[in-house]
Amino acid sequence: MEKWNLCLSPAKFELEDVSHFQEKPVLFSTERAAHLPSSGKEDLREEPGAIETATEDLKGHIAKTPGEKIQGFWLLTDIDRWNNEKERILLVTDRTLLIGKYDFIMLSCVQLQWIPLSAVYRICLGKFSFPTMSLDKRQGEGLRIYWGSPEQQSLLSCWNPWSTEAPYAIFTEHPMKHTSEKFLEICKSSGFMSKLVPAIQNAHRNSTGSGRGKGLMVLTEPVLIETYTGLMSFIGNCNKLGYSLAQGSVGF
């Protein structure tokens, strides 16, 4: 276990719905339509320029905040407390973690969550674990990032599968990881962590807040997912509903 005694500052968390706003709109054109798969559950991230367009899209949002330096861009899988997989793009700057829902069909970012790095106080790394009686278990490893206390989350938002108020997020490596060298680089959680932890350290050092003494902890321990029956997550994950595939408008 490693521990850094760093200071925390009061933070404001912002969830931005960007479906209606782009400084430089990314429109669905006939040129883009020509590159899209015609049928079947084909993977749109492999379309020429799709990842690059997503990267530039997020960079455009960061450009509106003067002085922020981008540390890296990743494509990972977010896992909620019901074990649902949701594809997310992540961008780390020297002050912020951006978690984005990106539509690779329309080539546009539809939702962004801004997490101040100075608020992140705990990261857990380890194998996934489930309640003893759970019927919906997964293998593998992941990481959980905390920027608030789960105990302070309201009961309503805690059990609402569409709530965005959870003060933490669970990530694992994207299934596209082994498809090419390009995806190997941006889908590895180890690469994400190698940039995220130093960025959090620097953000805490530069923080002018008064929340000293809490510090950042990076722990190796099981990552708990509190699901029991998991019927909906089983159906959704088997059909890849949380990923951008050419399968219609159904998804998370």
C-alpha cells in the first residue's frame, strides 16, 4: 500500500450534457455516413478517424479552460454497481479527469463529467469481487476511483441505475485492447494509472484549499461490485449494449 499525504480542496463536480452544444459542431454528414458500417454489430471505433475525432472533440472542451495541460486520452469500460458495462472515453489534464460518453455512430460527445483531481483521495486496484450469493460475477481486474464518500450518497441516487451522482467510478480495460497497437496503447488501465496518479499528486500540491490531512491513498484490494441477480446486466453485457456498435439506438 502506498500513501501520499496531500491536501484536498473543496471541489465542484459538474456533469455536462453536451448533446446540444459544440463550439465547433461535429455534424453527421454524407461523407461520414459513407464510412459507417451498413449493417450488423460492427465496431465503429475501428472506422478511419473515429478515435482521432473523439480525441479532438474532448480537446475542444479542455481548450475552453485556460492553462490546463492534457496528460493523455484513454478508451476504457466503466462498470456500474449493477455490473453494467458502459464504454467511456477518459481524458486526464493537470487539474481534471474528464469522463465522457461518446457516440461513435454520430461522432459526437453526448455527456461529460468533470472531476477535479484535487478531490480524488483514494484509488483501489485489484480483482473484482461480488457478494457470496451473487449470480452475476465477472473475472478480471479493475480500479475504483473515489472523489467523494459513498456514505454521503443519497439512498435514491444509490439505487437509481441512471443516477450520475455516485462519488466514484469503476473502470476496467476495454475489449478492443488486443485488436491493434493503437488500441493497445489507449485501452490499457496501467497506462491510464501511470498518468493519473502523478497528475493527482501535482494537483494536490498546487491546491490552495484548506482540506489538509486526508491525502491520496493507492490501495491494492478487491474491487467490490454489489450485484446479486444481474439479469439485466447479463443481457446488456452479452449484447454489448454499453458500446458504440452498429446495432440501432439501444444502449447506455
